[in-house]
Amino acid sequence: MERKTKLFRKVAVICMMFSVILLWGSCQKNAESQNLAQDSTNLQTSAVAATTAATTATVYTVDLTGLKSDGGYSYKIGYPLSVSGDSNTAETASTLLLYENGVQLKPAHSYHDDIRNLGKGRYSHWGTTLYFSASDNTNPATNGRKYTYTLGTAASAPASTPSTTLPDEVPGLIGYAMYNGTTTGGVGGTSVTVTTLDGLRSAVKGNSPKIVYISGAIKSTGDDLVYVGSNTSIIGKPSASVEGLTLFMETVSNVIIQDLRLKNYVYDAGVQIKYSSHHIWVDHCEFSCDRSQWGYWGKDIAITRESDFVTVSWCKFHDNNLSVLISGGIVGHEADKGKLHITLHHNYWYNISEREPTMNYGSVHMFNNYHLNNDSYSISARAGGTVRTDNEYFSNCHKPITTNLDGDPPGYISGANTNTYVNCLANDITTPTSTWVPEYSYKQYLNSASYVPALVIKYTGPRAIH
């Protein structure tokens, strides 16, 4: 009996212990379940919070009214945004994210040329303007889709892989010739076609609006000056040329010279812009001389003596020793300070000794020019002047950029690191890097440096369009 009692007690204790274990396990499972449930609740709460945060971001609708073509697949809105975006000095500052029917477009901060030629959703918030393309390169104004944007989240920069598609020529007037005024030449005036030197001299005189077309070859036997009046366009017809003479501008304004071949000028320069002349545009011209005589032939272009607001674009300069002079001497020319605002873009220099250009005192902006086969220096800045370069291309150049010439006081350079240098010796820049950029917007016209050689070879020089 005592053994049974002891056995019964043992069985009872064992059962009690087993019950405790089961009860403790059940409590643990309930606690874990509660924790999992709480974790799930927390995740759901976080997701709701994230969704709520996302949905509270202000979504703006792109007003497609007044949408304008920017060329190719690119379109720009017709009104200013309330917030400024990228700029010449902060090319990825914009925080704008663009959406097409709720789907984010990309890449942001795209080159405007890539938006035009590649499209596929590329866009740029530049200044207060939005440039963009549809995802399938259709017209956003007519494709029936809704375009929206948000601000505040940094947009990532585009991949730097260059396109293999050659861009189109950038059309129209750009740069300083349209700053602080504009340059229209002889628009609205009388038109005349000339074939002789006397006819040319007579046609370009005076300040009334006039468009003078040159047909055939006009040749001078000496160092003739042809004085050009204000409000004048001089335009070459197909194969037109002038030889041995200078188109001379002094104290004039609003002049356009286009699609003309100029060669073998003996006087100071083929195109002379002097004595406070301003708002001049030299475009799609070709300049050349004979390099065999260093001191005999004149420069291609000379812009001097307080002249201002000049653009030189899509021109071809070759086979000369001295190409482009901006300002002149240093001592006695201090009045040039604050003047000489010059833009040179998409020009082609080859087989030139130096001055592509050289400058004193002024503010010169150069972008997308091609410098080939130079045996002295290409660009120089002196006497406190500043040259800004953007995406220039130098090939086989002895000294691409210098501020160190003949003991003259140096100038300043900005943007030298944006250029491409192929088979060139080093720059000779002796002054601190400048931060200067021109006052006008130009990124929308800026091509990648990799495009430059093919682009300018294809498009520079006179066109057969008149």
C-alpha cells in the first residue's frame, strides 16, 4: 500500500510538471503571436505613413497650353516655373521629378541636344523652363497623356554614355550678339544683289536697313576697305567670295555677315570691327590666306577699340598665321575694360599658327569649337580679360590654352576642364581658375565635346541656301 501511494504521488507530480510545461509553452506562443501581430501592425503603420508622406508631396500638372517645339523630340513649356533649377554653375541643382501618366521619366539634367535627338523621356529643368520629351517621342501636346512633376527630391544625373547620333546644327543667333539688345541686320530693308567691288561699296553704305547679296567672286587688287553701315546684312549666294579686301565696321551697329568666303586680305583683317561697334554677327563664313608670308596677310577677324556684343558662329578658319584678335595693344587700350563681350561657338580652326582667339581685357565665351593642327597656341587671355571655354575640342595642338605670352599681364580662364584634348601638349595657365560664366543661358545649345569634330566639319562654312 505504501509503495502504491508513493507511486501515485510520483505520477501526480509528473502530471503537474507536464501541465506547467504545456501552460508555459502556450503562454510563450501567445506572446510570440502577439509580438508578430504587433510587428505586422507596425509594418502596416509604417507603410501607411510612407504612403501618406508620399501622397502629401505636392504634385503639379504641366500646363501644355502654349507648349513649343525646341527641335527634334524636345518641347518646352510656355510659362516660367516657380522654382529655378539647373544653371551654368550648378548643372544638377534641380530637384524636379517629371511623370508621364504617373510613371517617372528619366534621366533628369539631360543635355538639351540629347533631348532633341534621342528623347525617350529625357528632360531638363533649366532656369525656370522645363524642356522634355515624351517616353515614345510623340508630341506631348497631342498624345493625350498627363504630365506632372514634384519638387524636393533630388533627381539623379544622367548616364554619361555619349550618343552615337550626330546632332543637328544649332539654328539661329546665340550669345552676346543678342544680349543687351539684338542683331537683326537689314531685316525689313531693301534687297540688292551685287557682283562688283564698286557695287558692293555702294550697296553697304549708310545706316538704313538693307540686305546685300554677293554673287560670284569680287576681287580687289590692293588692300581695299569696304565701309559697312549700320542695319546691314551682307549675304553670300552659292560660291560667292571676296578676295583682297576688308569689310570694315567703325562706330556702327546691327550688322550680319553670312555665307561668304573671304580670302587673302592684306589690310588688318578680313572683317574689322572697331571703334565701339556693337551687335555684330558673323556666321557661316570661311576665312583663309597663304601661310607662307607671316607678316603680309591680315588676320581673319579683328574686334577692337571698345567694340561689344559680337557673336562668331559656324565659321571655318584655315591656312593663316594669325586668326582672331580681340582688343589690340595693352597699354593705352584700358578703355576696353568692361567691353568686348564676345561669343565664339561651333567654329573650326585648322592649320592656323595662333590666335583662336587672343584677347585682352574682354569677356569671351567659347563653346563647341574645334581646334586642329596648331603649332603655337590656340586660345590666350591677357590683361585681366577672361575666357570661358565649354566643351571645346583640341587635336594636335602645341599649346591649347595660355595666359602666359611675351611677358604681358595675364588673363583668366574658366571651364578648361570641360574640354577634350587629343595629342596636345599641356595648357600654360598661370592664374587661378576663374568662376566667370556669361550672363546668358546657353546649356540648351551646348553639345558634348565628343560630337564637336564631326559636327563642325559638317556644318561650318558657307551654305548654299540663298
